[in-house]
Amino acid sequence: MVNIPLPMKGQARELIVGIDLGTTNSLCAEVVNGKPVVILDREGRAITPSVVGIDDEHHAVVGDAAVERGLTNPAGTIRSVKRFMGRGLKDISDVEVGRLPYKIVRTAGSEQVAVRVHGREYLPQELSALILGEVKKRAVKATGGKLKRAVITVPAYFDDGQRQATRDAGRMAGIDVLRIINEPTAAALAYGLHRGKSGTVLVYDLGGGTFDVSILKLTEGVFKVIATTGNTALGGDDFDYAMIDLLTAGLSDEDKAALDAHVQGRVALKMAAERAKIALSGQDSTSIQLHVGDVSLDTTVTRAQYEAAIDPFVELTFDAIDFVLDEAGLDPEDIGDVVCVGGSTRTPLVRARLEEHFDKPPHTDLDPDQVVAMGAAIQASMLAGEHAGDGTVLLDVTPLSLGIETYGGGCSKLLWRNSPIPVRATEGYTTQVDDQTSVDIHVLQGEREMAKDLRSLGRFKLRGIPPMKAGMPRVLIEFFIDANGILKVQAKEMTSGVEAGIEVTPTYGLTDDQVEDMIFDSIEHAEEDVEAHLLADTKVEAGSVLRYSRKIIVDRPDLVPPPLAVQIEAAIGGLVAALESPDREVIDAAMQVLNESTAPVAAHLMNEVLQVTVHGKTMGEVLGTKPRTKASEIQLT
């Protein structure tokens, strides 16, 4: 039995969170002073759009950055991937597939679907892992903590395959998934309905892409889903398409065909429809102006028109309510509480119909976009404390953190000190050099940030990787410590299937005093270690900015007149020189100069395809963001 030490001064606290991996948006929350609190990022945002953008070189951006680039990269902008988690091609309707700007295909040798983008296939789990990774990154940056454990929510009707796919996505994002729980259960927990002795709760969850309704029976503080049904192809997206029909009703067939044939135009129209839908939740009418090529649209839509258009979809949700009531053998008056979940429940028509149907107003006090994450945080907090008290079993733990050396000499931690064992962790990596056919995996132990300051546990090579451009290979590395404290490290390149591994004993050769010395050493050098790691990461980022800046000059000379080319070349030279400096701020400043030099080209690329105004606003204002000038990317694992 090992006593788990309290966090020492200077150590980052461990975050144990609840994550709502949503179809449209994702977010996480933690329990602070006994209450669930949504974690806001450094810019004050609670929500991460569940959107992944992949360019033609297969570099990815996630969340708001992906939404921003949606107009210029519609075929590489992936939304609503949750709809395809753990599903086969036969499970997806032609209507669902037909609306998408990207292709859904069947993976080789199985019925599982994949998303084909720019000639390459991605599993829904991989894309969801990128979304989870972005949620994790924002939470870590905002709190300064370590996020390794989480409860993740899924719709109550998700089957075993869909739940396992969600768990796999969590593992690929480097998250130990404590439990997969049902979204309606999480919502009921958030409202504190578990504090009652008994009761019956109906959860109405209408999100962006999916709908489900569940009836929960509460007995002595234990929730049980007694009836559920859902539709993975019904949600706010359908409301958007109904709005599109209203907006284009006055156009000629010729203009409609021209607009439909314009990929960026379809994306812009969808965005304008969503803005109009949101506006009508708080006002009686809204006006939309849209200009795509030779097609101009200028129209006003009233709430009455909109509600008439979406009424068939709302009616479908009440058919589902009647179905689950019948399945549970209940009448509307038997329901004690009605809980609203999902952004689309802000629609006044939905709330009015629910109150009419159950003769009581639904619970809407909590933000419907946040309530599931808050409930998941409560569940995570419960699980984190379930070993406390009499009769509990204390697990053995890892004495020191474990990780691998990354490009630039830093260390990427996969397992943190004091992780209970047995334990497993998986993260994805890629290459930094073109045509790299092998990867050297260096396994490290300790609390410092740089590989040179850590204890080496072993090395092995992953050979046989097909020659590809830097960033293309997807190397999945898994650490597993069994109950005997034996560490097994496996590496697999996902495209080719080649794999290799090593088995080591993490604590071999270390006394308790040595472990303690390593921990105190990490605290003593924490500030300089973090700075060294940041410098290494900055140099890697600078190399990426240089590569893309040079590519702009070669690939788009029409956008780079001679004076601008001279300016960009000078900025490139400045960054190359700055990379010789040990000062991270000098490199950051040189990167900023280069980013500002290429900003006119980036702006032109955004504007040359399409100019859209909604109420006289620019596209950036429509999105609620400013155009980005700094190159920001995530290399896809």
C-alpha cells in the first residue's frame, strides 16, 4: 500500500473534469468548492466548436480557427463528426451524406466509416480526439493544471460501438476516461435532481445535429434510464436548412442553382441562416443581406414564418416524447421534472410546446449548452473521491512521471506522477522531416521539462514508415503499466500498420530517496525548465512559419508583388537570424514581423473567394471573430 502524497508547492494541480463532447460544440467543467464550474479559456470562451479544419497538406486546426477558415476551405472543414462515431456506412442516410461538403466512405476491410478529406481518410475517433485535445489544451492553459482524467458524456441511445469509439477518442487525446455517462443523467445531476429520494425526470436534448429524449427514474439517489429514443439526424442543423428555404424563397430557379453550385456560397448561406435563427429567439423579425457572385439576396423573415417552417421538426420531437412515455408506461402528468439540454432548446416554440405538453415550465435556469458538462464534472468529482473513507483500497501509484522525447529536446508526459496503476495512456505524434522512414522513441522518467535532465529508461526504433511529407505519418504511442509496475511502450504508425515496442520496469534502480531527490530537483528548476521547453517549442513553431511563408512566395506569386516579396524575404531572413538567439522573445518578435508581412496575402485569400455581408457586417464580424494573421496549426496525429 502506498500513501499518495499531497501536491507540493510549485506543482500544477490535477484537473479531473467532465467533458461534453458535442455534435456542434464541446466544453469541459470541474467542481470547485462543491459546485460545478465551466472552465473558460484565456479569451473567456466556454465553448469550443466541434469543428476540424484540414488543409491540403493535412495540417489541422480545431475549434474557432477551423470555423474561421471554413469559407476558404469548405471541403476540408469537418463538422458534426459525432454523428458518425462508431457507425457503419449502412447506418447513414443519403440525405445526411448529400449535405456534407466532404465525403463519407467505408474503411478498407470493415464497415466502419471514415471521412475522406483531400485524398486521405480519417476515422471519426481521430477527428474527435483532435476536438478533445483542443478542449484539453484550453483548460490546461486557462488553469495551469494537468488534465489527465475525465468523465465524457454520450447520448443515452449510443450503443456499445459508439461508446467505445468515444472512449478511444479520449485515449487518443491523452485522456484517461474514468467513465462514459449518459448526457441526460449528467443534465439531471447538474440540476441537483439526484438529491431527492425519488422522482421521474424527462430530459429533452435538442442539439445542433442530434436529438434525444430520455426518462430517468430516481430511486434513493440512483438514476436509471428507463426509456430513451433519439434521432442522430435531427437538430438545429435542420432548423438552419428550414431557414435557408425561407431566405431563398424569393430567388429564381436559376439563382438558386447558381448558389447551390457555389461551395463557399452554400457555407455562407448556412452561416447566415444560423445567425437569423438565433436572432429570432429574441426578436419578432430579422433582415438578411447576402451577396455571392452574381446572386444577391435581401429579405426579411418573421418569427411566425420561421416557427411555421420548423414546426414539422418540432412535431417529430414530440412524437418521440409520446413514444418514450408509452415505453415507460407513463402519462405526461407522471413526469416530475422536465430538463432542457442543447442550444436549440432556446427556441421559444420548443419551450412553449414543452410547457403546454407537461403543464409545467421546463428547467431552463442553467445554460443548455453547459448543463451536460457541469453534470459530468459532478460525476467526475464523485469518482475522484470514491476511495476515501473506511473500507477503501488504496492503489499503488507511479512514483515519477513518464514520457517520451519530442522534436526540439522537450519531453511529452504521457503518465503523470501519482497515477494509480494499472494505468494506460495513449497519445499521437507525427514527423518533422520529409520522407522520414523511422522514428527513434526515447522513453524518459522524471519531473523536469527537457530530455537531457530526465532519466532514460530505454530507446527503440519504429521502422518501416512509408516515405511521406512531414506531418503526414500518424504515430500512436501507448504507455501501459500493469499491476506489477512493469511499463510497456508500444508505437504504431496508423497508415502502414507497422509497430514496435519495449518493456521496462519504471522504478528499477531507484530508491525512495532518489525518487524524492528527483521530485525536489524538478521543483527547484521548474522556472528554467519551463522556459527551456517553451524555447524549444517556439523554435519548432518558427520553422513551420518559415516553411509556409516560403511556400506562399512560390505558390502564389500573383498575390506577392515585388515590393511585398522583398518585405517577406527580409522578414524570413530576420526570423532565420533570430533562431540563432537563445532569447524566446526575440524569436517571437521576428515571427510576428513575418506574420504581419504575409497578412495581406492571407487577407486576400480570404476575400478573393467570397464577400458576404449580414446587416452590413464583414464575415469576421458574422463569425464573431477577427481574421487571424498568425500562422497557427496542429499537426495531425
